[in-house]
Amino acid sequence: MQIENRIPLSNLAEPSLFFSLVESFQTISTESKLSAMLHGDIQQRFGFESFVCGIGSAPSGRIYHLINGGFSDAYLKYYISDDKHISSPVFKRWRKQHGVQHINVEKTATVFGDLALWSQNARDAGIKSMVTHGFSEPMGNCSYFAFVNPVEWNEQQSRFLDLLMPNMHAALNRVYAGLCNSTRDRLITKREGEVLQMIAGGKSNSQIADRLGLSPWTIKIHITHIMRKLNASSRSHAAALGIRMGLIDI
């Protein structure tokens, strides 16, 4: 995936460090290596206490995979629903503005609405400030990173993170793709795969039952199992997830 730089490299401080980090991110394809990179070189560069990152769909706010690097579990539970949708106003703000967000909790507490409530939840989680950023592919996945309590933050830090973000996104995307590939053969059974393939093809339960020589009730049970395994909210959602995860063909 070719990604153009949005900021001239001539404006970048520490270019040698930047290119070293880019090369490191280009070698990452596992969650353990990405976590080690974020806990190591990236934490050293930006001086934050903890992080969380995830990959999913920007329009729907649904998270496909989350990596927690020391974030408050209570905070995450408050803003991430059981069906893996994110409701954080900070995420919504980033999605609208698509730039590095540096939020001071004390200053945000004076703002009315969702951010005022967010600031209270943030304080309860020991968050004094937060930096967030991400990357959205036009027709693909969206990644989102949040860093808690950086030692200091300025425009130079924002420029550095903005340039680095496409490479961080690509690394997280590879991690997610690898997880999908490793679970492809064991996530759903062969029969469930056949049912899911026909759902994606627009077949009704009775049509699937006729094609497979099974009862509609049995097909309904298969679909229930598929939806539970994929954490899907509907038949069409299960089909979309199956395609995205490579469980079925388009």
C-alpha cells in the first residue's frame, strides 16, 4: 500500500530516528512485536505512560481487534460496548477532524456535552492528558491509537506522529490480517462456512436448507452459531465479517 507523506520531510526533526522507526514498523507482522515496539521505541520517543490501539471500521465505529498497553479496563469498558462499538467522544472528534488530537483533561472539563463527561471518566482512570491519532483507508480498515499522559506535547511531536502514523497503521493492519489467517481454519466449521457463503450470496434459510439437504431449523442453528462466533449482529453483518476475515469468497 503506497501512502503519500502529508508533511514535507524537510520540516521533520530527527529524520534519522524517523526513518529508523519506519524501517522497524515495516518488519512487524505479529501482535507481540507491535506491542514491544510501542512499549519500547515509541514510548521512549513520546514519553507516554500507557497506550491502546485498535483496528476496525471508521464509519460504524466497530472494533475488529484491540491491543491494550496498560489502559484502564474500566475506561475501555465504558466506551467500548459488548458488541465492540466505540462511543468515545475523543474518537468521534478524531474521525471528524482527522488530525493529531492532544486533549488536556482539565481544560476539557469546562466544555459542555460528551467531552465534559469524558473528562470525568478520564480523571477517574488517572488520565491527565491524551494524544490520539489514526489512519483510515478509503475503502478499507481504520486504525486508531491513543497515548496517555505524555510527558510533554508540542507541534513538533504532532508532526512526527502524523508522518509515522501510516506506517503504524500498516503494521497494525498486518497484525490483524495475520490473526485472521491463523483463525480461518478453526473459527467456523466447514458446514458453517458453506452456510455463510450462501448467506453472502443472498440465499434465504429455506433456500440454503434445500441446497444442503437439511431442515430450515438446522440452518437456523448453524446461523446462530456463526453469528456468535463472529460476534455479528445480523445475517448480513456475519456475511460482511466473513468476507473481510477471508472466511468466505466474494
